[in-house]
Amino acid sequence: MFVLRRSLLGILVMALIGTTALAAQVKEMPKTPVKPINPPVSIVDINAAPEAEIVSAGIERATAKKIIEGRPWRNKRDLLTKQLLTKEQYEKLKDSLVAKQPKKS
């Protein structure tokens, strides 16, 4: 019986030492602020925005002037169909553009 107790006590001590050693090896990850993958996009209304705002969306100044001259636009896709933007430019900018319709009075 004494041998059984001793063996059982030895197993418990070894298990305790093993879990303590494992716990000492686990390190907590450093806490860093989470950055969004895609920063929030500001929405530009091509029917109302001033030239500077259209340019800040990533459109060249000369194209921004043409957009202003061609107002009102039915939808943002008109910039592609009227060849003011290339397909690549449109795909890049389409999520940040809208064409709100002016209120009829």
C-alpha cells in the first residue's frame, strides 16, 4: 500500500511540474491596435461635389472639370460610358462615387 501511495504521489508531483513548465512557456501575445484592412472610403457625389473633392477621390483635375461640366449624371456608370474614366479607373473608384439626382422643384 505504501508503494502504491508513493507511486501515486510521484505521478501527481510529475504532472504538477509538467503543467507548471508548460504554463511558463506560454507567452501572451502583445496587444496591438487592430487596423482595418480597408480604410473607410469617403463617398463623392459627382452631381454636387466641388472639383477639389472629386480630385481627392483620385480623379485627375482635367477629368474632374469635365465631370462638373457634364452635370447632371444619371448614374456613376455614365463616367465610363461617356469615356471620362477607363474601365480600370472606374473599377477602382466605383465604391467611392455616387450620382444623387437633383431634387425637382
